[in-house]
Amino acid sequence: SELTLINLGRKCLVPPPHPPEFRRRAVELARTGDKSVTALAKSLGISQSCLRNWIRRDDIEEGHLDGLSAGEHKELVELRRKARQLELENEILKRAAAYFARENVLPK
């Protein structure tokens, strides 16, 4: 079934995400089965690119391909957010230090 979402006053039809077990089984069938990725994807009712993405993501998670696992990607996003926050805080402190340095200088 499809979910209906309201987005800026327009209806968007978005299919529900496939459960993790469905994805794992599809990847397993793609690797061990005798069907091509195209034929398997069609029989499962998903796009070929979707199945290829799942296979690639599984290869990354298993360490067979270079790339970030889902956990590593989440950690990277969080670390970048923290770095931006720290840079902003440092800039504020620099400006405050400069302001207070000017205020404490007595004219001669």
C-alpha cells in the first residue's frame, strides 16, 4: 500500500520503505540465485537501481567495498555538526575577547 503525504499543499505518493529482512533476502538472492539483477528486481517489484544500491550498501557494510557504513556515515554527520558548532563558538569568543580588550584600554 502507499502512504499519502501532504507536502506544501500538494499530495505526494510515497511507497513505504522495504523491511530490512526483505532487503537482506533480496541481496542474498541476487548473490546466490540464477536470475540476473534485472530479472530479480522485476520479480520482487523493485527497480534495478534499488536492488543494486542495496547490494552496494551491503558490500560496504561487510567491508568488501570502500565507503562509509551506515554507522560511520551517521558518526561523520554528527562530527561535522559538532565541528561547525565549535567553529561558531570560537568565532563568538574571538569577537568577545577583541571587544573586551578594546574596552579595557585606557586613553592616554
